[in-house]
Amino acid sequence: MRNIGVVAHVDAGKTTLVEQMLYLSGGIRTPGSVDSGTAHTDTLPIERERGISVRAADTFFPWKGEDIQLIDTPGHADFAAEVSRALWALDGAVVVVSAVEGVQAQTEIYCQALQEAGIPFLIFINKIDRIGADAARVIDELAALGIPRPLPLCQQAGDGVQALSGEALEAAVEEAALVDEGLLEEYLSGDGMPLARLMPALARRTHALGICPVLMGCALRGQGVREVLDAIVTLLPPPPPDSGQLSGVVYMVEHDRMGRAAHVRLFGGKLENRDTLPAQEPDGAPRIIAQIRKPLAGKRVDTGILRAGEIGVVYGLTGIKAGDVLGDPALLAPQRRPRALAQPLLSARATAPQEQLPRLRQALEELAAEDPFLNLRYYPEVKELHVQLTGAIQIEVLEAVLHQRFSLDAHLDKPTLLYRETLSAPVEGHIAYTMPKPCWAVLTFRMTPGPRGSGIQYIDSCPSNRMGYRYRKQVEQTLPRALEQGRLGWPVTDVIIELIDGEDHHIHTHPLDFVVATPMAIQNGLAKAQPMLLEPMLCGRFTVPSACAGRLMADLARMRADFGAPTQHGDHLTLPCRVPAATCLDYAVELASYTGGRGVMALRPDGYQGVDVTLGQTAPRRGVDPLDVPRYILAARGALTGAEYSLFS
């Protein structure tokens, strides 16, 4: 068995390669086409209409006695979160690179992520039949990026490929000899050596991420696809041994006619129809598996069981979300939760006709279970729904999905960039919520700026005789809500919050008084310190023709970027840089224009840094400000304009 992902920059030919794999393995009768909307792994209407993949799609097929469970991932940067989650399920991967365009932005990001997650991978250099194709140049680009020893297993010959010879074959022998010294002696003493003889040793080097085997061909013509399939079963690793205890991860959630479908990679134990799993929430009911299916070329086949090492679709897990763990989370290796390849940089309000608003909220809640990055927020005081997004293409896709799947006349407003804020100095926040009766909740927090990127750290230092345990838990559970909006209107982060004192009353304290009091105390502290605005940053590199270097440097200076010393690769120049997202969100179009499409912008999220408020922006407060104490208390008690505004609803 092999659990394999196929990843690539958009338009590198990834889905075409998958179609050819399915065809050669007998999984489908005729290869589908991305351009004509017939690709078997592009099942959403928006995918067929636009000719791009927006969701990961899994399928299954046999090859030479091995079962290949394959996940075809989106290539566009806006849907990199789908790739992030797909990595949780993989034991190996195939990275597709265009022989003409070479290593592009997402190619670099995905290769780095695979290495960080310890996932061995192959490179398939596609489109070698096109004018301008240069496999040798692509291999040099891969090596320059720190890819572990890109090792060709064939070589370009005009618009085709041929077997290795000369120095290229010697390089393969030398790599194999690192784990099997006898191979080098055998090679030197004979008249050559077939590549197949080296494969077991090269597999060991691949598993250890010592090398990255490189194949090439033209997926559209089926050239080189058999060799890719052979390399998958020969060079990439099988699943690790079964631990015997239930452990798995939900890497994707979707909804079909049978309900919520959880795509699960199981690492240990097994699942069967009618098995009962613990509830996700402490107060929830146990969940009973209704059915288990296996994806097969756009269809689902009933299996009734999912064993360790397998990928399957599980129905009946109510409330399940992408990213949830089945079984004991401690049993999952750390690399099974790789870092996110994207982060939401934009926020947009979703609107619809008044009579459709309840259905819009329900639809977005369903979509948020499929993609937690949407981070849906509902503000009852103004009846607004807001979602977070990674790019403009995602906005178009989300609107299309709401229309096609949910029959909603929904629209997303022009998005705004997501800033954060933090403290500029230590402060104390205090509240004595003792009126109007019945209520009694007294809190004092010490709030200190934390290191950049540290998030929220909470410490309970309140003397044990001052507050009851259940009220302490209420404070801790309410903190995320209390920090959703700071004094500049943005979420508060990078702060250490210490509860240093508190007081309840054995008669007057209402069960939810500390839920009401916590935001008031937090905002009291935030108002005492000058807030610091934090803007999202991106880091990576720009590569342009040398003749365009002056223009690029001038643009980067204008965009407030920090960039390092340039490096030369042939007639191209590369600049490493760190740049504010606010200044470069639309730069890709400009870069393509003045470089004739030869410029590459490879950037990834890189946290936040402080910026003057005049260079960023504030956000309007939604809901009642906790510093407006009388009005806030009325709203908290549901007495301002109706119970729907209650903080407890």
C-alpha cells in the first residue's frame, strides 16, 4: 500500500498526470481533461467550469500488486490550506514541475513543507515536449532551493526522454553506493548496470530524504507516467506498522447526499460500521459510524471497515471537522500535523437577501466545518456574518458554491486585510461587577506584552481562597472572546495574561457573572496602554530576469520590504525578502507584466510585526463595547434589544 499526494503549482499539469495514472491502472476507461471539465478528480461544478482544482480529491487504484491511495491537491495558492491538511494523510508525494516555467512559487512552498514533515517525494518534470522545455535547468533550480539531491532517473532527449547514461548514471550509482558499497564495485568491474539494480538502495536513500528522484515526460501524451507509477511503488515508503491502538486524523470534510463525509487517514487500530466513538465535545453524545466507503475514480465503494494505513470516507461522525483527531492524539507523530501552508489574510462580510440570512448562516457553518480557515464569525448585534479568506480567487469560488450548492443569492463584500494588535507596555485590568444585583464578580489581571508570535498565554495566580474553581474555568474559557477585539478593533495577540486576584460571593454571585466580567476587566486593561498595531508579513523570494532587477528593488523599497543580497542563476536574479502583505497582495499581476511572465514571486506567511497605525488601519467595533459598562451589562443580560443579543445565547 502507498498513500501518495500529488502537488504542484497551478497549471503544472498535476490533474492531467492523475488522470493518466487512473487510465493506465484501469481505474477509468478514458482520461478526463481539465480544460473540458471532465477530470474525474474535479467533481465540483466550479472546478469543471473554471478548469482548476479547489478541493483535495482522493482516489484508489492498484499498480503491480500494490494499492495506491492517492490525493490530488489544488495548485492555486488560495487553496493551500487544502494541501496543508492533505499532508496529514501522506507517506509520500509526487511534485509536478513544468519543464518550461520551472520551479514556481507554490512548488517551492510545497517542497519545503514536505521536507519539514519528513515526507519523501519524487519530482516529475512535465511538459518536456513544449518549446522552451529544459529539464536540466529545472533540476538546477531544484538544487538551488535546497531540495535533497535531485537525482534524475532518466534524461531529456529532444521532446522525449531516454535512459540514463554517462555521468548521470554514475551519479545514481554513487548515491546507491552510500547504502550498498558493493554496487559501486559491481559497476566499476562490469560493463555498466541497469537502473533497476540500484532501486532498492535508492529507495532507502529516498525514504531518508537523502535524495529526491526525478522523472520526466509529458502527462498529456501519457509519456513517462508508467515510470512515475513504478517509482511510487518502488521508491516511496509504505505506511508505518500498525500501533494496535486507534489513532487517525480527519484531513478533509465534505457533504454529499448521505450527509457529512469525513475523509480519514488511519494510522493505528481499525474502524468498522456501527462502531461507537466518544463525543467530540464533553457534553455531546457518542457518535456511531453509519458507513465506511473507499474513494474510487470519482465514486465511493462500500467497504464497512477501515484498517491502519488506509484512507477512507466515514459517515455518521456528527460535529466532526477537518483537523479533528480520532483516538488518542498522543499516538500521532508530530509530523502528522504539519505547519499550515497558508493563513487567512483577508476578511469579508457575507450578505444575502433578508429572507435568506438564516440559510446563509447555516450554509457557512457547514462550509466552515469543511474548511476551518474560514473562521466564520456571526455578530448578532448587527446581524453580520464574516469569513476569513486567503485570496481573491477563493472569494469567487465561495460565492459560486453558495449559489450552486445552497441556491443562495449570496455575495461577499470587498475584503479587508486582517491586522492584529498587542500591548505596548505592561498594565493591569480591573473590574468590580457588583451592580445591579444579583451579581458579584471581581477580577484583576496583570497584562504583559509577549514575544512576537507567542499568541495568548494565560496564568492563574489568584490565591486559592479568593475564587471558586468553576469561576476560574469561566474566566479561562471566556478569554478568547474577550480578546477578539482590542481598542483598535482587531484581535489581541502576543500577550501574557495573569489572573492575580478575584472574588466571588456565596450569595450574590450569579453562575455566569464571571463570563460577563472578564471582557470588562480585559478591556479596562487594554484601554490603559497605547495599543500596538500588528500587520501580517510574508517572506520568501522574488526571481526576475537580470534586466528587471532595478525595477524590482525599487518596488520592494516602495513596499517597505526588507531584502537580502541577490544571487545570480544564469540570466535570472533572486532576492530573498520579507514584505508586508498589505503592500504586495496585488503585485503578482504587475510582476508578470514587466517581466513578460518570467518573474516568480514565492512568498509564504511569516507572522506579524509592529507598524504605525497611519500605515495600517483600524477596524470598527462590532457589538457593545465592554467599556460602555451600563449598556454592556444590559446587552449581556439580554435586556438591551431582546434576548438574541445576550452574550449567553
